Amino acid sequence: MSDDNYRPLSDDEMADFFSGFIELIDIPEALYSAETEEPFRNCIKCKCDLFDDVEYSISKHFEEGVDGKAQIFLEYALCKKCHEGLGIKTSEESLKNIEALYDEVLGKELHNSTFSIFPEEEDLPEYLDHCYITCQKIDKTKAYSVIGQFKGDKLMMPSVMSFSVEARMKIAEVLSQETKEEMDKMYDIIDLPPSVGKAINVSDLLGIV
Ligand SMILES: [Zn+2]
């Protein structure tokens, strides 16, 4: 094949390629809604029924608690259509910085020994308990975040990732101001609980939406 025939894969082709590695597993309780103690059922924006074979993401953010256990302070499910509809643009600078941040850790020995490359259901605890950036066990008395991608009533492995408070700050640090403002669109659609303003700098969560 000559170089003339080479072209990068389109987003759809990439999605097809990666779908070959995706395993759909039951949603673990750690990713249930803390409010209902059941799986999330509706998109926070359009309220569609997520179990209707809808693709969506869940974000759960915890803050340091008072009784030795971190407390949920923000959680939501957002369908793919609504996420795309937000039209969040990431600046080139931010993309480069995020790539560099991941290059520092992904594929490295520590990361490979912490997370399976082709994870299955039994590997889920590693993804829920270890920070995807630092690879350290997450101290669940402190702030941390968990995100994942879902389809209907199933979690798509290996999309679930957890981030320690250190990782959250690192990601927020490398995003450009422009990108942060774009990502703020995400929080425009959510009624942030009144305590959030005081408890946390929301910009520390940007990039983990
Ligand atoms: Zn929606």
C-alpha cells in the first residue's frame, strides 16, 4: 500500500475499532445514584430513559467527609446526544497538554501492572479503587471522582476511570482558560447544590465531565 492510500481513521471508524474491545457488564453499585441507591434512569438534561438502549456517561464527584468516608456532592448521568449538543470545544493547547499528561502514565510499567489492558468484569475493582493517573489506591475518605460510559442498563468496560483529588487538580491545571470556559457549559445545565460553591472549586472538576 502506498502512502497515498494512508489516511487517519475517522471518529466513526475509531469507534467501530474500539467497540471490538468493549465488554458490556452489569452496572456495579458503586456507580448507582447515591440518591436513589439504584442505577441512574434519566439524563440530567433531556430526562430520556437511559435504559432505552441509550449511550450515556455518569460522573460522580466526592468530597472529603466528616466521618472518615467521602461524601457524594455531585453526580449525574448525561446522554451522548445532550453531551454532543453542548458543543464543548477543547483548545489545541489543552489537547496537547492532556495528551502529554496521559503519555506520562499510559503504557508505563506501573499503569500496566495496575490496570489490565483488556479488562473484564473481574478487573472492575482496580478501575474503581485506583487513580487512573497516579495509579495509587484512592483514599476514599478524601475527595475523588469516578466516571464511566454506559449503554442502557450496562457499563461499557473499560470506560470506567477513577481520579484522586491530586489527579483532578493535575487535569484542571493543564487545561487552558479557553477550554475551562467551554467546559463550564457542562455545569450550566446542572443545578449545583448550594454547598458546592463553598466546598469545592468547580474548575477542579473540569476535564472530568
Ligand atoms: Zn439527554
